Amino acid sequence: MRGGKRTGAGRKKKPDHLRRELLTIRLPKWMILQLKTRGEIAYLIEEQLAKNDFLDLPDDYDLDS
């Protein structure tokens, strides 16, 4: 079998409560510049919120996903 759609192929979808949504925030320019030098801003913010026990994480949440 070559090409085309195959049953069971591809990445499995995440549950709705784990999907990422777009969120626009305003930050000072100096803060944005520092965050950009450390990597992807959205992942940095998510990581810090999850690591510092700022939020109650769902049981099936994986910080590395």
C-alpha cells in the first residue's frame, strides 16, 4: 500500500481540555526581548505556570507535550 489515508495512521488527537488556544497578551518590550532569547514565549510561560504550582494541573497533563 502506498500513500493515501490509512486507518490508525497519524498523530492521535489530544483531549479538548489539553488543546492549546491562542491568547494575546501585552508585555513590556524588555520582557519580550528577554523571553525570546530563552526560546518560544508561549512554552516558557506555560512551563513556568505549571512548575510553580500557580495552577491546579489536570492528572493527564504532560509538561513535555
